[in-house]
Amino acid sequence: MYSNRSEVGEQATESLLATATTLLETPLDPLPDEAVVEATRQVERGMRMLAAVQHRLAVEISERSIPSRAGVKTLKRFLMQTLRLSSGDAGSRVNLVDWVGTRHDTTGQPLDPPLPRTAAALAAGEISIDHVRGVVAVMNRVPRTTAAEDREAAEEVLAEFARSGSPDDIGKVGARILALLDPDGRVTDDQDRARMRGIVLGRQRADGMSPIRGEITPALRALLDPLLAKYARPGVCNPDDPASPAVDPGHADADRLAAAAARDHRSPAQRTHDALLALLRSGVLGTELGTHRGMPVTTVLTMNLADVEQLSGVATTATGGTVPLREALRLAEKSQPFLAVFDHAGLPLHLGRTKRLATRTQRLALIAALHGCSRPGCDAPASLCAVHHVLDYRKGGHTDLPNLTLACDPCHALIHDGPGGWKTVPRTRGSRYPGRTAWIAPAHIDPTRTPQVNHRHHAAELLAHALTHLHQRNQHDRQQQHHQRPPTPDSHPPPTTTAA
């Protein structure tokens, strides 16, 4: 019998960790095949039930306003910081909590989640998080005006299918349900379309390519269609054909256009890509875009002089991407060049001023040196960042490069003297990362309050540190093996003899 609920909760989590430790340490070799398979099933069921427990805890954190008391604006940001989750993982958890989490009214009574049957199946360990995501994706497309009983029936069918079916097939079942609920697409209204709209640019891969996906509204489709009809037609904007008409094919000779179309072997998807690239490169769509954070709305490319001389490597962009050097030089043909000179530590040489706002040149220097937000773990590119005074300008901090860094808006808002506030301090010349800005996290994230720098935009230094550590460890292991090696017979001193 426990004295209070707090002890019960602590005992439960301790028991969970102890069970996990036991499972990790228990030898699996003695188990027969059937037992290994059954253990896999039971562990999977336990992980699914624990996902429901995570939702309960997330609801509890939200309803107690723990993030706001810690100085964090959203539950997603709190989970990212406290559990060191990725933005995608934390966002997915918060989204699923809104669908299958059990919240409470002002009197503390539980409220049914929007998907009660799916929530119950997850809590029982009968379906996985991927099943839940599939159900949510379908239910999010059910028209808002659908009758409540039809919506409930749709969720019941999906949850029941999920208990025995694959997550990959939920979309197929959902498509049939949506076809029955809205056979001709007329029930869906503007609010439904507004809810579903979105274009997602995925992270740039190692090969330089970036995935794109999404759904566009009828209005955006109406604007894009005539552009693509003109610029994505066969023979137009073909980067592999020097004779292909580009931005203004309307004035191209008909015979020339027909000949270019006959030589064009691109797919429709490739033609759409090349049309958008040609339009953006031409500047037709960006003539009156003004400025953003004190900079023109344009592409900012940073190139290394040695790479330019060798025509190799990549240029980096202010948005965090990379462009092969030859393509970057093509983009830079009509640009305004800046030469940034750095010291041996990779920091811009002194460039200061007495005013509070950083100049365009200072911002360019920070973009070239830092590439993005300086808060540890943040991957926001420079294009989303403001210039931050490490020592507050109101407290005597100068608008000089050694006292300036980049911080995105959400991270910038974290810096304050109240509860849950972050601090920024400069790294001195004798530290491992001289001239960089270190951030001190609040106690709920790092109880030790140890200053940390951001490595997300500086992968090379992490690799160099890891290789150095690996080399030192291997050298230490070799020395240990040398000292522990037993002496060879030849190394024994000869026996001494004593005269009789």
C-alpha cells in the first residue's frame, strides 16, 4: 500500500525501467523459436500501450501549463527541448494527442477524444502509432458537413480494420469510405480545403535533391495552370537544349519551337520542374518582393575561394541548402559579389558600428560564418534568423561582430531573465570553439546549466572532433595492450648461478 499517488507513479516507472533492463540483459539463445516470436509480439504490444501512456503524459503536461511556466510557448517545443526530440517527432506526437488523447473539462472529468475507438485500440496494444496516423489521415479528409453518425461509423470501420490490417492499407480503405461519404466531391467546402492545404519541402538529401509533397487549393491551381501550360510545354525551358526557348516562348519562332519539342524527351514532371526553375531564375516573379530581415529577397550563396579556383565542391545558401559549385556560379552571374575574409578560427574579421541594428554587410558576414541559428540543436537556416546581441544592447553590448550571432524568432524569444529563460555567452579565444556563441539552457532542460554551442550547421567540426577522439581512444587501447602483453620467453633474464 503506497502512501500517495506520487509514490505509485514513481514505483510504476521504476518497475518499467527495471523490466526493460531485464529484457535487455536476459540471454535469448536458450529460447526456442516460438518463444522468441511470442516475446516479439508481447514487446510490440507493450510499446504500443506505452505510446498511449505518452499521450496521457503529454495531456497532463499541457493541462498543467508546465510549458508556459517553463517559459516555453508550445507543448511541441517543450517536448523537443525536454526529451531532445526532432521537430517532426514532437509535432507528430502533439498532433496525435489532439485526435486520441483524453483531455478533461474544467471539473476534471475526462472527455472522449475525437477518435475514441482508435484511442481504445491503441491503449489495448492492438494497433500501432502508424495505424493511428493512417486513421487520422483519412478522418482529416472527411468533409466537415458530414453527419456525426456517418463520421463515427467511418472511424469504427477504420479502427476495426486496423486491428487486423496493415497500416499501408488504411489509406485504401479510407479512399473507399471517402468515396461513399462524398461521391462527387461536392460536400467538401472551403473550410475543408483550407484545412488540407499545404506544400512541404523535405530536407535536402546528401545527393542535393529535396522531396516535395502537398495539396494545393483550387485558387493556387488556377494560377499555376496557365504558367505551366506556357512554360512546361514540350521544347520550352529545357536546360539540356541550348536552342530551347526559355522565359518568353510566346515570341519564339514556331519552327524553332517545334524542333525543340521534337528533341525534348523530358517527362511531364521534369518539364514542370524546369519551368519553375526558369521562372524563378529569370526574376520575373520576384521584381517587387522588397526586403526580409534587412536583406533583399534573393538567393544568398556562400562559396569557398579554393572551391571556386578548383571548380569543385558546393556553395551553401542562407536557407540551409547546398548547390553544386558550377550551378552556383551560373546563379551568381548577375549577382552582386561580396568578399568575406575570415581568421584562422573561421570567424569574420572585426566589423563594428555604434548603432543597434546590424548592417547588411554584418548580416552577410554572419550568414557566411554561422549558416543558421546558434542555439544548440536548432536547425533553422540563416534566412529565418534575426541578428542577436550576445550581450544585450541595452546592457552595453556593442553592435560588433564578436557580440553578434544569429537566432531564429522562436529561439530569440527564449532569451530572457524570467523563469525558463535561456542565456547567451561568448566563447573565449582559449575555448574549444572560440568566437562562437554558447547558450545556457534553463534547469528543466539541463540541470547543470552548462554552456553549449550549436553543431547542426557545422558538421565538419563534429566529424573532426569524433575522429580525434577515436584516434586518441585507439592509441590508448594500443598502449594498454602493450603494457598488458605477457613477456616472451626470450625476454626473461637468464637465471643467475651461485658458486658453490
